[in-house]
Amino acid sequence: MRLPAAGLLAEDEQGDLPSLPAVTLAYGGGIKDCEELKSEIAAKLVAAGVSSFVLDIVDKERIGAGKIIGSCENGTKRIVRRKDR
């Protein structure tokens, strides 16, 4: 699955990013590792000019504050973006 390069990570007027599509499958068809996906998302955010953020890997039942921007480990975990203070 390929993510669109342009426009996907543009910040809106409030500085929030739109949700990234949940990418759960690795290229070989296996389950996407959370740390690997977290690194990929971080690289995309930095490339889009976002400099102040924190990505957390959490169980899907314990999301709390932040915005879900990814799903991994067969949907059992979520990657959540929150603003760095």
C-alpha cells in the first residue's frame, strides 16, 4: 500500500494533521511492526515540516489524549500523535 506523497500531511489552520491511513500490512503481507510504522510516520511528519510532535504506541482500548494516526500489530495497537509541549 502506498501513501500519497502530496497533500496528505498538510496541516490545517489549527495546526492539526489529518489522520494518516492505517497501514497494517508489511510489504510481504505480514503484520506491520509498531516501531517500524512509528518510524515511518515520524519520517513523513518531519518531511512535511512538522517539528513538534510525540508519537505513542498504545493499546487500542487505552487511547487517551491525542489523535490516532496509525494502527499496527493486527489492529491491537494504535499510534497516537500528540503535540510536544
